[in-house]
Amino acid sequence: MKAVNDGKMAATVAQQPKLIGELGIQFAEKVANGENVEANIPADLMLVVKE
């Protein structure tokens, strides 16, 4: 993020660990209840640009 704010990079992407954790809990509950879930569950990334 420093490189983006310093103008050395135009943009980058950030993972969202809170969202990843929330999705993990949601899908763990589904599995525990016997539901089928996808093998890969995407979590949206966040575009980071100069403030």
C-alpha cells in the first residue's frame, strides 16, 4: 500500500481476511449439517488505489 500511495505502483489488490473467515464459518456450518459445498469458494479481492 505504501508503494501505491508513494506513486511507485498504480494499484494492487488486498485479500480480505475477515471475509475469508466469515465464508469459512458459513461453509463449515453447511458441511456440518450434511450439505454439499463447492470445492473452491472465491472471496472477493479489494482493489487498492492511491488515496
